[in-house]
Amino acid sequence: MLRFVLWLTCLCCFSPLQCQIPSSVSGKILDERTRKELSGARVCMDTCSYVIETDSHGDFTLKEIPPGNYDLRLSFEGYRSAVYPIHLTPGTQVALGELYLIPEIGLGPPFDQVPGTPDISGEAFDLSTDFVPLNALDDVYQNRSAFNFSQAFYRVRGYDSKYREITLNGIPVNEPENGRAGFALWGGLNDMFREREVTTGLSPLPVHFGSVGGGVNFMLKPSLNRRGLRISSSASNRFYGGRLMASYNSGDTGADFSYSLSASRRWASEGYVDGTLYDAISFFAAVEYNLGPKDALVFNAFYAPRRMGSRAALTREVATLAGPRYNPFWGYHGKEKRNSRIRRMNRPLFLLNYFHEAAQGSYQLGLLYSRGTRSAGRLGYYNASNPDPVYYRYLPSYYLNGNRVNYDNALLTKDEFLSNPQLNWDELYRVNTSPGNMGNASYLLYDDVQRTEDLTFSLSTSYRLGPGGVFSAGIYSRLTNSEYFAAIRDMLGAEFHPDMDPFSQTNNDLGYSGLKDEEDVFAYSYALNTFRTDGFLRYTINFPGGSAYSSVAGSYFNTYRSGFFANERYPENSSGKGAPVKLAAKSFKGGGEYRITGRHIVGLDLSYMERIPDLRSIYLNPRENQLTVDQVRPESIAAAELRYRMDLPRIKGRTSLFFTEFSRFNEINFYYYDGGVGNAFVQELSQGGQKMHFGGEFSLEYDISSEVKFDLVVAHGVYRYAADPEILISFNTVNEEEVINAEGQYALGPSSLKGLYLSQGPQSAISAGLNYRAADYWWIGVVASYLDRNYVGVSKVRRTQSFFTDPQTNEEVNDISMETADALLRQEKLQPIHYLDLNGGKSWLIHDLYISVFLSVNNLFNAVYETGGYEQNRNANLRDLYNDALSGSPSFGSKYWYGAGRTYFLNLAVNF
């Protein structure tokens, strides 16, 4: 890998300098089907340092452009954008001829309909020239992954979303807590987030080093948005029921000032899953001021508060009794459905950017500030019965397993559950207000709150070195302060709450002796203060047949915990400022593309990356103490990608092969452990494992005729554990007679995971689509999808040697055969998934009024399927697991997530 990077660097450094005689580019933009000339279409080069609109005949000419390699970007309201690579030699006048844009149809729902997935959609273009569209938005595989496979929680290459870099005007926004970008922060603002640069796989972002899973840079500049007013209304039954959105863009008026405004409202009393309310409102405002022909100042502000009800994973016992749409988190409070686990987001963002765009190079400065809260509600119970309606003692299986077998009680329990399957709010109030409680809260509703203040500075530059060379660099510094605490939202009729841990009967806050009430902070309170700086250097050499690049990156990270509660379980290690954790990381990446012809492109990328771990994988139990993982190190990622792209007049194809190995990562889980060495609430630390992802992707598009298009997508991956991790459990030692040991930690040794599959969604996916487009702008499409090789996440603790220890005798279990043990531990493969999706629409252009209607129906035949699942960790010893499985309906069986049945999305948009 290092040799390859050095070779590329040497290749770049010895590129000859050539004269700087400017060139020009001209062409005509037409409607792909009607051949109508598109007047006012927008044409820009690269990051829009050169911008022009077509004249009344659809013609454009860009002059005085230095020689080199560029991306020519075409866009027009109601049509799909296109990106073409062009190579300009000194003094040439490139006439591209007729270029075609396709009407914006068949795009699927907006990105806020697909959880965690940006709006990656569209199809490749039918071109009569030798120029190949490079924009990933036009890739059918990305389209299917986002809008069809996502229903089954398919993940591209099996990667977590934290391995995808997201930036706003070049400013990274992946969160330090979990590494993922908070798409909910700009939910409902689709119209303002249409302009973007997208990369896939190892390909770097123009403004960032990139990650193993590609990235997206949203370009938030009012001058990039087409002028006009857009109003849309949507109806759906998946997450929200209705949406209203209005946006206005002044566009590039030619004056020094431009602006954009947008607002939306999304709502539902419940989505597809029972009891999942949705309530969101979004605002956006942006102002751009041109300081000169090459300089601009841009300010963006957006705010998208949201609250939504959560759903739960279900055991098969519960799903069989109550159905896959069942949700135990809600119950009737009076006549209203009330969800006990409401998630709330309330965090505005402000961006200030300075852009300098010139022929020889460009740079941009950015500043991002945000401050707000994110919370997740839940019910707490204290010296009282568990209020969860699917608590294992309230289900029939409790009386069918172990030494409690009683079929009469099992039938009675089943009848009781079916009669009262939901959370009983009235009973919670009754208990809290009973005279015997004397005002004490046996139950209360509280929020786990994260209050974050974030300040990020960015500087990136790109400079042309001769006609073929481009030097790019960037530095990003981020200061984040996040406070974490529990806050009482509703006392449910009680008058006070003594802040005690109900299991150990110890104080959560030794510094406070009073009683807690609504809005008070209780249980835990601490902050994580984090500073991080990242930087990269990249050199790209462009030549007539392709390009090559080499890049290096480095990171520095510093974090510490400040505890605000002195916890009685950790009196000397819970409050005050903890020791800092400091880390440094380095990364290398190199690759290139070679154009065999203008229609056949091959590419190769190689990379070694070190990734700073997320905060969640550094601290063992930050709610209660300062303890961190021993020997915290950056995660190591080695990756390679080989790709081929073909673009013929009627056939377009893409093939890629990839290999990725993840190592030196930490994983921390929390659960109640009932194992061979004892039982306790534990924090499980997994270290030293390896994960391997490899496979291939293939997509094909064939224009059967000018009206009918066929596409095929095939993706196959193998995502497995490549080495066994070491398992360490931690616990408090308050009740000395019951603890596992006096040290508070126990090393369980290696967990036998090597060769088992990762639970990262389906590892194989196939789709076939057929789309008909009529000449008068109506269309209909159908997509059939099949996904397989989806595996349940395994319990690591069950695969340690301690699993075979009998908790009663502390000796190895010898009356249960190894064949039986192997059967109990065999990883479960979920059933294949298949469904059919339909979509269609119609558009009208009446003078300057553009109207479009879009309808999609997913899972047309209402198929029921499991999208994923995980083994519960509680029965962490062979004897208990064996006894629990005897009836075929275990109390602690795996839990599963279920996909949505038939859902729809209907959208009406009017552009003025």
C-alpha cells in the first residue's frame, strides 16, 4: 500500500508544466425526448467558479478557462442534473454539440422518507457523445439501495453509516459521540439540500479526505438554486402522514445579493407501526453576498425540531401473539394513544462561509455553530412491578420453560396479554397516587438528554498546478461540549422521587439530600468535552486518458469527562474532571482512473486509514464513573476497490469489487448478565476482534426503446468476523455478597466469533426494474427486489468459555452434549425477503408553471419479513439457555425488527 502511494506521489511530482493558454467550451441543451431547446438551463464548471445560463436557443459558451480536467454540471428545473468530465488542452475550443437532460421522473421519495439515507437517486443518461456522467446520483445501484433495498435495512457493502463522511459547505458534521451524521437536523428541508457532491466507496470528496464508505458534501449557496417559488404537499403512511413544504429562491440574479427561504411541516398521529407519532417543523434561511466577481460570503441558518414515537424489537412469541406492527411502548391514556418513548430533537445550526473561486484555484473558509438538545423518553420504575407489557414474566413462555411448567397458567397469561397488550397508563397513575405510596413515585416518565454545543472551523483549498495537476488541502477543527443527564418529565401523579438506585439502594447523587420533582436532573449528570483537528493533503494528476491521486491525512483528538454527580457506587471515581484521553491518527489513500475509451473507464483505489474511536467506545460507563477502555487506540481500516464503468448509447453498466478489513475497534454493550460466573448488570467490552467485508456489485441499464428502460442490480458481499475478540465485563461492587468479584471487572477471555457473520443487513441483493416514459410526460415503473443472507447478531458473551460453567456448581456442564450446545449457539439466518414496488407520475409545463405528481407504493403485496435481529445476552450460561429453549418458545429468545408492509408516498409539487 505504501509503495503504491509513493509511486503515485512520484508520478504527480514529475508532471511537466505546460503553458496556460485558455480554452472554451460550448454546447446546446435539449429535452431528451422532445428535443425542445431548454432556455435558462444552468451550466457550471467544477465547484461553479464558472457559471452561465443557456440563451433562448439553449446554447451556452464558457470562455477563458485554463486547460485541465473539469466536471461540467448541467441543471434545469424539472429535469435531472447531469455531470460530464471534460479535458481541455491549451487553446482548444471544445464544441460538445447537443446535450440532453431527462425529465425528473422515477426518483422515488425524498431522502427524509428513507431513515439514515441521503437522497441518492436517478438513472444514467442516454448520451450520443463520448462524455460519461460521473455523478453518483445517476447510478442505478445507489438508487436501488436508497429507495428499494433500504426497506429491508440493506447497507451498502455492509458498512455502518459512521463510515460515510457528510459535510455542509465543506464542514464535517459527523457526530463525535457515534460517528454518524444527524440527518434529522435538516429533515424536511429537501429543496435546500438538492445541490451536492457525492462520492462512493474510497473515492475522496473534493473538500475532504473521505472515508471507506464515500461521502456527501451538501452545497448550500442561494446562487446555486433555481429562482422561483415551489410549493409541495405529500401524504404517506410510513413515518409521517402529511407534509407541507414551501420554498423560495431568488437565484443568481446577477446582483450582489441572493437568498433562499424554506419551511415545512410534517405530522402523523401514528406511522405504519402502532403508536409512533410524528411531529416536525423545519425552517431554513440563507443569504449570499458577492464581495466581487470571485468572492462570496454565505450565511445559512436552519432549525428542524422534531418529536417522534419509538418502536421496539419483538421476540417471535410476541410477534405471533400480537402481530409484527405491535409496539409495547404505547398505551391509552384516556382516549389518547401515548407513547412512553418519545424521541425529541431541538438543535438549530448556523453556517458562515467565505468562498474564493478563481481560474487558478479556490479556497473556502467555514464556521459552524450549533447548540441544542436531543432526548429519548422512557419509563422508570422503583420498587414496583415492571410496567413493560412484554416483560418475560407476563408472557405465556414464562410458564412453559424451566421448572415452572404450568399449561393452565400459560393459557391464562396468554388470554390476559391478548386482552390487555398495551402499556397501562391508568394503572401507573393509580399506584403513584395510592395512599400507601405517600406521594412517592413508584413510576415516572423521564428523558435521557444530551445537550450539545458545537463549534467547527474549516479551511480547504484547491490549486491548479499546470494543466494537469491539482493540489488540494484542508484543515478542520472542532470543539464539542456535550452534557448528558436524566430529567424527570412527568411524575405521573406522584409528588416526589428519592434519587436512589432501586437495585443497590444507593444514592445517585451524594451531593444532594433532597427529593426530586418534575424537570429536575436525577440519576446521572456528566459532560464530555472534546477537541478534534483533522487535516489532509492531496495531489491529483490529470492526463487525457484519466487521472491519478495520492493523499495523506492526520487527526488529533482530546477528550475528558466531567462528572457533576458523586455516585455512591463509585464515590471516588464519579465526580469532577477525569483524566484526558489523547489520540493521534494517520491515513493514506491513493488511486486513479483510466479511460480505455470515453465509454469505458476502469478505476482502482487503495487505502489504509486510522479512525478516531467514537466516544461511546472509549468510556465504559460514563453515567456512573470515569473509567475508560485500557489502551485506547485508533481503529484500523485497510481497503481496496476495483471498478469498471461502461456507457454505450443504449447500455450502461457498472461493476466493482471491494475488500475492507476493520481491526483495533472497541464495542461496549450494557445488559443484565446471568452467566456461569455470576449475575449482575454489566458493561461488556469487546476488544481485539477483526471484521472483514468483501464482495462485488453490478448494475446494468438497457434502453429497450426511447420509452422503455430495463435495469438490473446484483450485489453480493461476505461480512464476517475475522478474529476472536477478548471480552471483559465490568460491574459495581456495592452488594459484596452478590458481586462476581471484588475488583469490579472480570475477564471472560476470547469469544469464538471468527467465521460468524456480521448482522449488517442482507448481504446479497438483486433487483430488476422496468420503466415506461410516455412522450407527454407521464410514466410508470415497477421494481422487483430479492434480498438474502441476513443474519441475527450473535451474543459475544455466550461464545466465551464461561458459557459452559454451571452457575450452581461453578463446574463445567457435563450433562448437556456438545452437539446440543452447538445447535443452541448456531447463528440464525433469516428468511429471504422479496417484494414488489410500483411508482409513477405525471408532469405539466404550463407557460412558467411546472406541476408534477408522484406516487410510489412499496411492498405492493404486503409481504411480512424480518429485517434483522439480535440474540439476547441474559441467558449467558448453557444450562439456563438449554432450559429456556425446551418448549420451543424461549422467554429470552432473539428479538427481531420487522419491515413495513404496504406503504405509499404521494407528492404534488407546483413550481412558479
